[in-house]
Amino acid sequence: MEREEHYEVDLRHYLQVLWWGKWIVIVTFVVAVATALAISYKLPKQYKTSLSLLILPPLSQEVGGQISGIVFSPETYKNLALAGDLLQEVIESVYPHGGGPSVERLAASMRVEVEKSTAKDFPGRFPLYLRVTFTGTDPHKLKELAQAWAKTFKERNTELFMSRTAQSYTYIEQNFKEIERQLQEKEKEKEEYEKKHPLALLQAEVDNLKEVYGAYFQALARRRQELSQAKARLEALKRALSQEPQYFSLERGLSREALAEFLSQRLTPKEIQSLGDLTIHDQQLNSAYVSLRSQIAQAQAEVASLEGEISYLEEKQQEVFQELQRKQAELIEAQVTLKRLDRELKVLEDAYGSLAAKLQEARIARAETAEPIKIVEAPVVPTQPIAPNKKMNVAVAGVLGLFLGVLLAFLAHYLQEGSESPYGYVSDEVTQDTAGNEET
């Protein structure tokens, strides 16, 4: 009974304190609600848009039950979605002239979730359902950011989720185009080289020069033989000439007429005495000598002619020989170069055929491989803001205001009563009830 009476007294006392400080409670409540309304109206409106991606397994898993693509953990997909360079590319595409958010701010406004039901039994569960939410103040830019992010994410990461054969398509295609270009250039190089150095024409020129050289060689052999014979004949003629005198000397005495003429003259005894030794010397040209001299002159002319002809033939033969050597060297070089070009062409053709087959396989694998990333929920322009929530803010502020007002009311009442009595506050009603109880 005593406890119940004290409880009733205390409860009435609290109500009296609240009634006494009702204005404090009301003012605090009104100020809290007004502040919440002011802040709610002052804060910018926040919008939210979202999109969903479905990451599919490689085709080989669907057909054969084995995963041939590259599989990552759910956290890896989140990290790929929030990669800094990817977000920077998204910002630059949406805000080409600047003024966009920073990479950190954009990452903070994004929320990436992987569906738990598919991530639970990783890595055996496919497909993965990736949901990305964008929050911001501009609803139209939010949609553009979401679309740009989805496009960039697909372009950057599609290759990661393909089978190895499909992944190698780009690499094989680049190598195939490079080999094809090299093959075309090599074929053109060979064609141009064959035009400048035709083997058939070079071979015909070499054969012709060989025939000309052979003809000069035979002619020189004949002329050298003729020259040898002419020199031998000339030497024989010279030897014969050396044995023949140029003139014959003839001695004869005086004829009778000359003697009679001398006798008819008056001669001295001494002159008459010399008549006994008187002989007449006479010279006669040797016809054999003259004939030999003529033959020697002819032989010398023939030798000189043959020597001149041989010198001319030797000069021409040397020219033909040099030209033949040059043409043979050109022919050999052309044959070696064409063989080298043929070998290089053979290597390029083999590589071209091999890459063509691999490219066809990669093209088929790429065509058969399902698109690994699909957008199953496209972003839309949000029409209703998600923040600030005025009703929620006012309700929370009202509750907090009431609590704060009650606290302030009790505090004010306590401070006021404490200042009046040094022993603290004692209610009049409590005193009267205590006195009544004592009388009883």
C-alpha cells in the first residue's frame, strides 16, 4: 500500500512538472520540427536509378558441362565494376567538357550487389546477377552515367568471360591481317623483281654471250694458227733472203773494139803496160733476192694484219667475257634472290593458311559463344526523389523534440526548485500527505 501511494504521488508530480514546463516542451518540439522541415527543403533532392546485368557462363559449360571460360569470385566482379579507370572513362564520356564528379565521388554514389543465391555456391553456380544502383541529384545524368557504365563495362570485360578460343579471336585476326599484308608485299616484291630481272631473258642473254664468246675463241684460235704459220714463213723467207746476194758481180776483159780504140790513141809506155791487167767489173740485180724481198713484205703485211685482227678479237673476246661474267652474276643473283623470295613466300603462305584455319575456328567459337554480359534491366530516368524524406525527417525530429523538451522541462524545474531550497525540492502535496499519514 505504501509503495502504491508513493508511486501515485510521484506520477502526479511528473505530470505537474510537465504541465509546468509545457511551453518548453512545445517550443522545443516546434523548433525541432521547423528545423527538420527547413533542412529537408534546403537539401537537394536525391534520385536513384539502377540497372541489372546477367553474366552468363561460356557455351562449353552449357553443352559439355565444363567451364572453359574464366570464372571470378563475386568480389572480383564488384571490383571490376568499381575500377577507377573504368569510372574515369565513364565520367569523360558523360561529361566531355568537364564538370563531372570525381572518381571517388562516383564510386561512393554507386552500389554493386551480386545476387546471393548465385554467389553462395561459387564457382559452380551460373549465371551471376549483378545489380548496380546510381544515386545523385540530376536524374537525367544518372541515366546517362548508368548507360555509359554498362556500355564501358561490357566493352572492357566481355573478353574476360569468353572461352579461350573466342578470346584469341582478336589476337589471331590481327596476326592474320599482318601476315596477309606481309604476304601481299612479298608477292608484289617478287613480281617487281621478276620484271626487273627476268630469268628467261637473262638465261637467253647468257647463252647468246657464250656462243659469241665461243665464236671469238674459235676465230682467235684460227688466227693465231695462221699467225704462227705466217711468222714461220716469214722467218723462212728471211733466212732464204740472208743467203741470197742482192747483186751478182761480173768481171770481163776489153772487147776488141775497145782495145782497138785504146791502141789508136797515143799511150804512154806505162799505160800500155797497164792494159794487160785491165778488167771490167759489172753488177747485176739478183732476181731471187727481189722475189724474196717481195715475199717477205707480203708475209710481214700478213703477220701485221693477223696480229691486228687477233688484237681486235682479243679485245672483243674480253668485252664479251666481262659481259658474260656480269650477266652470269646477275643471273645467279636473280636465281638466289628468287629462291629466297620463294622460301619467304612459302613460310608466309604456310603461316597464312594456319592462321586462316585458326581464325575460322575462333570466328565460329565467337559466333557460337553466347554474349557473356547481358543487360536485363536498363536504367530509366527517375521521377520520384528518394531523399530527403520530409515526413520521416519531421517524425524523427518531432520525437526527438518531445524527448528533448521533456528533458529540458524537468531540468528547468529542477534548477528552479533547487535554487529556492538548499535541501532540494519537496512537493507541498507530498508534505501534506506525509503529515496526514503521521496523524493517522
